[in-house]
Amino acid sequence: MTASQNTNAPAPVEEVGLTIDGVEVSVPKGTLIIRAAEQAGIHIPRFCDHPLLAPAGACRQCLVDVAMPDREGNLRAMPKPQTSCTMTASPGMVVNTQHTSAVADKAQHGMIEFLLVNHPLDCPVCDKGGECPLQNQAMSNGNATSRYADVKRTFPKPIKISTQILLDRDRCILCQRCTRFQDEIAGDPFIALQGRGGGAPGQEVHTLHAQQIGTFDEAILDIAPLEGAHTDPAHTSEVVGPEGMGGITAGMIQTVGSAEVDSTGRPFASYFSGNTIQICPVGALTSATYRFRSRPFDLVSVDSIAEHDGCGSAIRIDHRRGTVMRRLSGDDPGVNEEWITDKDRFAFTWQAGPDVLTTPLVRNEETGELEATSWSEAIHLAARGLRGATDRGVGLLPGGRLTLEESYAWSKFARVAFDTNDIDFRSRAHSAEEAAFLGHHVAGSSMEVTFSDIERAGHVLLVGLEPEEEAGTIFLRLRKGMLAGTVSVSTIAPFATRGSTKLRARVLTTGPGGEAAALASLTSPADAGAAGAAGDTAQVAEALRADGAVILVGERLALSPGGYTAALALARATGARLAWVPRRAGDRGAVEAGLLPTLLPGGGPSPTRRRASTSPPPGRCPSSPSARAATPSRSSRPPAPATWEDSWSADSTWPTCPIPPPPSGRSRTPASWSSSRCDAPRSAPTRTSCSPSPPRPRSPAPSSTGRDAPGRSVRSSPRACAATPA
Ligand code: SF4
Ligand code: FES
């Protein structure tokens, strides 16, 4: 017997041993000295270094003394201090930081002094004061006094480089974190380091004033003007530069209104631009909404999750005396790393707006005006109105922005108070096919595709999904993987969007609604022609057959009849993993909580999956988490049904538990709602039993288009399961 080779085993990592401040450290080959020092618990001051950006060596603050063995093994000190953020560790290297080397310490003091030569030292009025790396390191690694006695460089300020971001150039230390983020991470390089070398091309002015961060300037960067853009300075702003000369960049004093545009008419436009504020190590980039509003030490910070998309990005909310002052990105390496979208960062001021309702309003029947009232009065009136409408039928549209607990409460409210399944979180374009897909593939399933998986998937196919618009974290992960060469992207879309261009995605050009046909052609590449060039289709189909490939589907696929069925078929044919990307933060929780006509809380596993666990352990409801845990893993389950109709027509084997008939004269309320009977061990710790119920009434068939027919009821019987005490 021959041992099989595990091709998925990670390649062994070569370790490198070095000494930092007398501490022996072993790190993977290629590790930067500054990271190796962090592992040894030694802090080296830095400004331009950022673990998620490529090394730049721009600020020179991280200088250390380095010695390395020569060919004979003799230790040779390098003649000058080296930047620890750009130099990788090598075997036998000896590093002395500011803690053990007078040379390194003096070099760092000198760099701080240089960086502060033109810095305004306006910490008392700077937003960054109190949380500023420059302020902190000037105290820890700088001189107490400055020897610089001349006039400092000043600029008109601030430049409004977007509607939300202001740039004070005199505070900038030219670390290039902002420009590198926009270039490397977001793919929107709308700001750049300009005037390098002391002046602009074609100009004779060479002064220390020239080098600065600014928006694009075609005179400097030699880029073609934007078609139809205003290039007349009168339409942009007064053009000012060092010593009053033009052509470097525009300066605006105004801090409100539309975004500043550069001399080509391009605005500083990026969905991720706010991250530059957070990573700027000084107060050069500030938020227009937070500017001069608060001091860091007045704020109370709370960790939270962003609510504007379904990614679950970690954020930090800073509030003062009950008012949110700003939101920052949290640090979650498994999800958003350290980046969030501008929407997550800036779209919160509505919470403290004067028009936010703080008390219920009831319309005065005589005057027709809305009037404030108490909660008890409002609830009483709402209950009365709903009771009056019950005979005509009540439907509930709670939306997809609820917490899981709220979704559960809505789900229970619909079934208990109105005895109806007419509840749906999808207040948007949707289809019955989508509901079936969510019940079959999403509800009750664990997360099979993580953000890290996406980054290293090999190939990702996007269908009905525009990640830059709908799921910023996924977009950044895809772009990171694309630049690293660990993932390629293809998209089924009508045209190449700005986002897909930045992902260098292969576009399988498909008209709106034609996604199902495009997916079918990928399943059978021989029939290609419905989507893009046949060669592209065959290559994408081949890429999806490789290990780790992922298909990401968005909610817009509901607009293409047969789309979800085709996506399932493609996943089954290629072995690619299939993941649904919801657009709202509460969408996934709504599926789990039963905010669909065809699902109840706990998820609605398809009959195919239920067949694998027709005999739940005594005392457990098949839909309870503990019972689901007893079902086979997804990889060992039978394949998904060929069509979505198959998944919903096998009612004869549905292993639901009988719901005890309600006492006569009482409403038909499922027992599980009122007594938590699904949690049998808690409510009845002695003897419990759970037996399959008679077939569940068949779910209503969808229209031939796969969409809900207008006005048609989508009622179906509740299929709550209660483990009945014997
Ligand atoms: S604006 Fe801030 S992040 Fe950008 S180069 Fe200047 S100091 Fe660095
Ligand atoms: S942190 Fe090393 S050069 Fe800036």
C-alpha cells in the first residue's frame, strides 16, 4: 500500500534566526525586521510602515543599527542605520534598535527633528491631538526643543479633496500611507505625491515647498484630460501652489458642498477614501464631520458591526454624552482587516438628526395631523387597527435590516398574532425561486466560504453581484487576492463596471435577465454562446473546476428566472462552492428567523437534507440546532435536487413533528411559539418523543416565470416542530 500524498498540506516555512537587542528571534523567511522586533516585544517607532501596505521606506523613522555575517561568517556592521520596515531578516543578523544602540537612537531623534521642521505643531487645535503617532513619538523619541528658527512652510488650508475629507498639507509628513492605500488597496489612486524632487516638470521652480500630497494634476502627471470635464480653473477652484505658483494642485478654503475636483475635473472619488483619515499618522487628513467636534480623550469607544451591508465589518463607534461623534474601522483580520467603506464610516449622522422620531406619532382623525403620543396608546391603536384588518388578511414586510432577535419577534408575531405565513423580509425584487433557494441552500447552513477563502479561492465567479457597490469587504478581499495572484475573477454582467475593471475581472457579457442562460452555458461549455465568447466561457468553466473555486450570487439573480437553479447546477457540476451574498445586514438573520412564507425559525432544511436525519434524537426537534448538528456534514449529504421545484415537492418525506391541535375555541397557535417546546430537554427533562408527521401541505407552485404572481397568496401551513412530552 502506498501512502497517498496530501497535496493540500501547507508547504514547510523556512525559518530565519536573528538577534534583536540581544533577544534571539526565529521568524519565517522574508519577515521584515520591524515585524520580527514586534514578535520579540520590541517597539520601533514608525510612520509610513503599515502591516497591510507594501513597504515604502518614506519617513526614515524606523532606523536601526544592523550587522550581518559576511561570507566568512564574520559579523560586519552596516556603515549607516537601516530602515527596519524595508529590510528583511536574514540568518545571523544582529539588530540593535534605539534601546541598545546610541547610533540608532540619535538617527531617530534626527528624523523626528527633520519631520517637525515644517510641521505647524498645532496639536492643541488638531483633531489628531491625543491619538497622534507623530505627537507620541516626538515625545518618546524626539528632542524636547527644536533648533529650527526659520519660517515654516505653509499652505492654504484645508483642501477639500472629497465631500468628507479635508487635507491640511502643512501637517503632512509625506509618509504616503494615504496614496499607497488608494493605489494598492482601493484601486482609486486619486491623490498622489506631487512635486517630487523640488518642483514640477516643465517648471523652473525648485524649492523645498514643492513636494506635497495632492489630487491629480494633469500638468504634473501627464494624464489625458477627462472627456467633458471642466478644465477651466474658474470651474474648479483657485489654483494655488507653493509660493503662489500655479499648476501644482488646487486649494480650497470651503469645507462644505460638492467634492473638490482636480485640474482635469476628476473628483476624489472612492468608496473607501475614509480609511486614509484613519491611517494618516498625523492630522493632515481629517474628517469633515468630525473636524473640531471633539477630543479623543472625551470619547467613549464601543466595538460594533457595520450595518450598511451584509459583510459584518468590525467598526468602533466613538460617542460623547449620548451622541455618536465618529465611526472608525475595527480590526478584524478574519473579516474586514482594518478597512471599511465610506458608508460604514460616515453614514451615521442621521441617528442624531433633529427629524429622528423619538416618540410614537398618531394621526389626529379630526385635523389629519400627526401628534406625539405614549407608547401604550400607540400600541393600543395599532393593535386595534390590525385586529380590524385581520379578516381581510394581514401581510408583514419587516425588511432586511433587523437584528436576529427582532426578526424572530416579527416571525413569531406573524404566526402567533395573525396565524399567517404572509411575512417576507424581501421588500425588493424577489422570486419564489429565490425563497426556495434560501430555504434549500442558506437556511440552517454554516458559513462554508469565509473572507479568507475568497482571497485564496483560485477563481471566483460573480453572478447578480457587484461587490464594490454591495459588499465592500468582499471587493477589497478579491482585489487583494487578485493583486497577490491567488484569485482571478469573472463576472456575468452586461458590461465591465468600474469595480470589475479594478478586479481585472473577465466579463461574460450578458443582458439583464440572461444570467440563467449564462450559468447554463458554463455548466455545459459546449453550448457556449449565450454568454460572452465561447473561449471565455470554457476558460471560466475550467477555472471553476479547480480546487477552492467559489460562485458568489447576489440578490439580483432573483430577476433572472431559473438563475438560482442554474447556479446550483453549476456548483454541482464543477464542485465549486456556492455562497449567497445578502445586501442588507439583517438578511441572513431574517432567513434563519423565518421571515419568509416558507420558513420557520431555525431554518428550513430541504427535504433532501432532512431525509438524512429522519429520526432525530429523542427530545430534539429536527429543526433545532442540536438536531441539525446530528445531520451529516454537507460534503457527505446527497447532492442538491436538480431543480428548485424538486426541493419543495418532496413533502411526503418531510419529517416534521406533529403540532398538538389547539383546544377547541382557541386560535390555532403552534405550541412551539408559546411554550418553547422545541427546546424539549429544558421544558420536559424526563421523557420526550418526536415522530414524523403526516405530509406537509404542498407549497404553492410558483408562476412559470419563477416570480410570485401579483396578488396571489403565498400562505402555507406553519411547520413548527414541537417535541411533545410523553
Ligand atoms: S496626508 Fe497623512 S497619510 Fe498622506 S502622506 Fe501626508 S501624513 Fe502620510
Ligand atoms: S517606518 Fe520605516 S521608513 Fe517609515
